[in-house]
Amino acid sequence: MENKKDKIGIGKFWAWQSRGASAAINFIIVSFVSIYATDALGMPPALVGTLLAASSIVDAITDLFAGYIVDKTNTRCGKGRPYEWAIVAEWLVTFLMFSTPASSSLAVKAIWILVCRIVINSVCTTLLSAAQNPYMIRAFGTNEQRVKLASFGGIVIMGASIFINMLFPILMANIATSPQGWSKLMLLISLPMAFIGIMRFFFVKETVEVKDASDHEEVKFSDVLQVLKRNPYVWIVGFMYFCYMLVSGMGINTYYFTWVLGDVKKMSAFSGLAVLTLPLLVIFPALMKKMSKGRLVQIGCIAYIMAGLIWFFFGHNYTLILIGGILGGIAALPITYLTDLMMLDCGTYNAHISGKRMDGTIGAIKGFLGKVGGALGLGMVGWLLQLGHYDGTLSVQPDSAIFMIKFLIGIIPAISFAIVAALMVFYKVDDMLPDLEKEQNLG
């Protein structure tokens, strides 16, 4: 029978997920900036890749400072909650990025996209990411509640992601047929998403007392260095997220369906297949009682390796591509919905070795490595497409460009997740967690 203290409440549950869904949709929308820049604005792919990579490097650096800022924050609204307003700014700047003046010079276009991208990630996403774990641990008092957020809440976020992944290619094909069309489409999406995203701030408060010395003692920069030196599990989870962001942030799917499959609208049905994986989220809490988080991640990695090989070798077989899509959906679940829980576990371990959870810093390290991975992924797309002689103004791409698109969507993910699966062998926090939670009275 469920313990009353483990219940979340329907209203609080949906309010918490509102910002997560909004941020997930923003992440997907922003991933289309590459094809927007190359095909709608006519910018060279190598330049676009370099700009996006450079912006992500800046994001990665600011992540470390954001974690330090959040760890030092103690306001009447809480530690992480005040930073929720960043979601509104994020959607505003996203609209502006996709409203780049099409008639301007190449230099103006480049600066416009670079600045918008830096603000979206370096300021908005960075603050949201760094504040996520401190907010969660103070809004939900038991581990069971946090597991429910990761599993049942994951259904909400994944549902929103599936919806926008299915809808956006159709809207893009019908509305975003010109630079002005892109701007109109972004306005239609940004306004409601900004409103939905800020609901968490108003309806979920930080009410849980957490045993954390950083709430009563000044956080010093030396504490940040101690996390980096003494907590190896932060690096393992962080590198896992690095690989995930490298793969998911490339935005190569649009190129794949446009040029390899020959119909971007087919991407809608492909994305919709992810709904078949939703039942797995319902049983996630039960799976976590039988298998460690690390083992679940390894299973996901194997599924993604299989999907990547299918996409590379069978690019013209739509049936097999759809099977790969199902495998890819299964593969994404563990990393997508266990990362925050694993980072919280890293915070619990950190409190054990130093007395301070340092959740903001740990979240920032994850964000830093994720941004570096995303930067590398974005850069590779532009650089390899340029190497393959891709030209967005052509009606037919050369074979070298088609090969590079398939290499990016298939081989790069297979290699990345093989490395992650190997790293999970060394992730031992799952075994220590019961004793650590008793020690810190975290339920």
C-alpha cells in the first residue's frame, strides 16, 4: 500500500511537468535552426555548424558559473524556483532567432543567430538546468516521489515531445516555406509554450527541509573543486549526458528524411512511433526495483546501437527505418528520464563525502558536458556536410552528402552509446544509495 508521504497530488504533478514539457518542446524546436539557416537563409553549412558549436562552447562555460550561483541562492521563493522565469525568456529569444532578417548580409545573419543561440542556452537553458535539482529535492521530499516524476512525468514530457515531433514537420512543410513563414510558425508555438512553461513557478513551492550544509554555510569555490576531484560518479553521468546530447542535439533527422528518404513529412509518422514506448515508462518504477539505473542505461545503449546501424545501412527501406525508430525510442528512455535522478544520487553521495549536496554545481557539470557534447554534434553536422559537398540550394544532393547524412545519424550514435554502456560498469552509486539515504534522512 502506498505511503501517504509518497503521494504527489494531481495538481502538483501537472504543474511540475508543465515546464519540463515546455523545455522539451523548445529543445526540439531549436534543433531545427540548422536546416532553417542552410535552406531558408541560404547560409553555408560549415559556417552554421561552427556558429552553433561556438555558441554551445560558451554555454558550457557559463553552466559552471550558473551552478555556483544557484548553490549560493537562498531567497523567500527558494533556491531553484526563482530561475523558472528563464523559460519565458527562452521562448521569446527562440522566436527572435527564427525571425532572422532574410535580406540582411551573411555577417548579420551569422551574428543574429549566434547571439540568440547564446542567450537561449548560455542564459536561459543554463539557469533552468542548474536550478532543476535543487528545486526538485526541495519540492518533493521522498525518493519515491522523485522516481514517480521521472517515470510517470516522463510520459507527459515524452508525449509532448512526440506530439511536436509529429506536428512540426507537417507545419514546417505547409507554413515554413519561406523565412517569413518560419517566423509566423514560431510565433504560433512560442506564445502558448511560454505560458505553459511558467506554471511550475506559481503552483510548486519549495517546502521540504533538506539536510544540506550549503543552506546554512557559505558555498565556496573550493567546494566546487572538491566535487570535481572527489566525486567520480558526476563525471560518469556527465559523460553519459555528453554522448546523449551529442547525438540528440545534431538535428540530423530533418536532413535524413528530406534527402535520404526524400519526404520530410514521413518524419511525422516516424516520430509518432515513440508513442509505442510510453507503456515502458509506466513500469519504470517496477523495473528500477529489479534493475539498477546503470543497467537500464546499458539496455538503452544496446537498443540505440541497433537503431543506428539500421539507419546507416538501410536508409531507403522505410519499414526498417520505422523499426529503428522504435528501437531509438526505447533507447532514449533510460537516459532521458534517469539522468536527473542519477545526478540527485550523485548529490547524495557528495553530501556523504563533504556534507554539502552541491546539487546546483552537479547539475551545472551535467549541463557543461551536455553543452560540449551538443557543440561537438552541431559542429560535426556542419563540417561533415560541408566535407560531403552538401548544398541546401540544390534540388538533388551528391552521393557524398547522402553518405555523410547517414554516417551522422547512424555510426556516430552507435559509437557514442557503446562508450556509455562500457562506462556504466563503473557506476556504483546504485548499490550505496539505500545506506546514504538513511544517513541523510531522505526517505
